[in-house]
Amino acid sequence: MIPSTAYVCYRPDGPAQVNASLRLTGKSHIQCSTYEDCPAILSVIDAHVSVSVTVPDSDKVTVEDLDVAVRLAEALADYITDLRRRLAAQDQAADAA
């Protein structure tokens, strides 16, 4: 199994770039924290890699923020669909063997 990884690339001509690769397992922690006075925070933690997602300005939520969240949800739906398809194909191959 390939573990989750994260690294930082420092460049002399601009801001550092952070790259994280999450290899989620049953031990990964995924949570959405909601609050009365500020926007929700989505957290994904796996071993030594932690990612949080929220809006840029905690004082207000914009239409663009909602559009980005919808794009995230749609990408996740595509991810789930692909995993379900692959699992079904694996099960069919195992039954045929």
C-alpha cells in the first residue's frame, strides 16, 4: 500500500507549492464541522497528512464559494461512481473464476 504523502516545493521566483496525495483507508478521518457563526470546514486526515477545506473569507459566503463546493461534490460523485464500477467488475471477475 502506498501511504499518503505531502511535500512542499520552494521556488525562488514565487510562493511555495504544497502537494498532498491522500490514500484514504478505513483509518482515515473525514469530518465536516459546522458552526453557527462561520462557514463549515471539511477535514480529511490520514496518518501524517491533513487537509482542510473552507471558504476564503469566513465573514461571508459567496455564490462562487457555493459553485466551488458543488464542483467538489460533483467530482466526488464521479470518484464514487468509478469505484463502484470497478468493485462490481472485480466481483464479476471473481465469480467467473
